[in-house]
Amino acid sequence: MTLRISFELDENDLKHFRLIMEEARKAAARLSPEDIVAGAEALLIEAGAARTPGFIADRIGKLRLMIDMISDVEWRLPHKDATRVLNALAYFSEPEDLIPDTIPGLGFLDDAIMIELVVRELKHEIEAYQDFCDYRERTRREHGAGAKTSREGWLGERRKALQSRMRRRRKGLPGILR
């Protein structure tokens, strides 16, 4: 048997979470990027050891993706984008949060909510990273496990694909620029 529970966060709730995130960012300002990532990694380990409900475990899995995105040397996010991801991870590097993680079943609920909120804000960054990971996997399948991949190579491939699509779509259309 399953039970579906849903709730809605209104603007005041979201404002409260923004405030908490801002406080976490301020506290994390004294930490190095490595410490922020290590704090988020520690949450993953702690949540993995706990018996978290499926809806929380799903969100915690998205935290792994954000950590991978900031740590992936082949992806190499530009500084401004990396800062956005580190700011998102700042909340998870703080040991104290809204609901103590030691409460069975609910301890990671605040973390799951915050993950859901930051994933929505980082939607485009996450989609691009997943696209890059797919490109890297395809490259390694086609050229072997040792094949070199980079963000620049991926961008070049994407540019070629988009320009090719542009030409295909343009073909057959009436125009004066032939």
C-alpha cells in the first residue's frame, strides 16, 4: 500500500526558505569550495545510512548530481556558474538545519525541500550537465573508455548539431537569400 501526501508552499513559506538559504550562504562564506562540497557529501553519506522514505531519497539523489556537476574536472563550470552551484550546496554544508536529521523518517525532509527548490533554480545548469554526461558516455562508447572529453568539445559538438538542424529546417523554405 502507498500513501500520497502533498503540500503546497505559499509565498511566505518560500520566503522563509530563501531566508534560511541566505543565512546558510553567509555562514558558508567562510568555507572553501572543498569544504562546502564535503559538507554536502557528508549529508549524502548520512542520508544513505538512514532509512529515508523514497520521496526524500529521490531528492537526495539530485544532490549527488549537483556535487558531481561542481566537482567534474571535464565539465569545468565557469566561475559565475560554479558560484551559483556552491551557493546552492551551502545549505547542505551546515550541520544544523530546520529538522534535525536524527528524527527517523522526517529528519531529511527540510533537506529534500531545499534540494527541490535549488534544483528548480539550477534547472538549466543541470540539464546542460546531464547533456554533457550523455555526450561523454556516447564518446566513450564510440571511441573507448580512455577517450578525452571536455566542455569545449561538447560545446563544439552541440554547435555543429544546432547549425546542422538550422540548415535542415531552412532547406526548402522560400527566401531571397539563396
